[in-house]
Amino acid sequence: MRHRPLIAAALLAASVQAAPPAAPVPASGTVAPLPDPAALFPAGPGRETTLRICSQCHSPGVAAQQRLSPDGWKAIVEQMAGFGAPGTDAELAEIAAYLAKSFPAPTK
């Protein structure tokens, strides 16, 4: 439990400080559009709920950059709910499960 504030602070700092990647400039001199961050989210149960609720406060790319255990994702979702993320208990559980499956912690 001691890590929850640190994880939340890191996520918030990343969402505030992270600058979008520079768009590549094609040879024609026009700027290519940035890729849609939602494209980083694999299909599956919970995808739409996750994108709908989480993107109200930050880019979906913030979550897609994280790799956490199921308990880590549950803690983050609970923290975000504490910050005011809307959603029913069922939706928040669906989000935590989706993120844990889609963006798991690295294996040791």
C-alpha cells in the first residue's frame, strides 16, 4: 500500500510532463499525423470501457506505457477512482482486468 501514492504520482507526472513524440516529416515536406494512442490497446473485453473512462483525464498512451501486475493495475485503478475517475465498481474491475491482461508486468 505504501507504493500507491508513488505509482499514482508517477502516472500523473508522466501525463503532465510527457510531450507527444515528434511527428516524422515525410520527404514531401508535409507532417505525417501522429498515430492514434487508442491503437495501442488490443481488442478484448474491457477495451472500450477503459478508453472511455480513462481518456477523460489523460491520453490512453499513459496507461499503455505501463506494465504492472494485476494487483498493481487494481491499485492504479482504485487510485484513479479516488481522484474522481467515473465508473461503477463493475466498470473499474473490468478496467483493472483488461489492463492487467493487455499490459502485464514483465516476466522475471
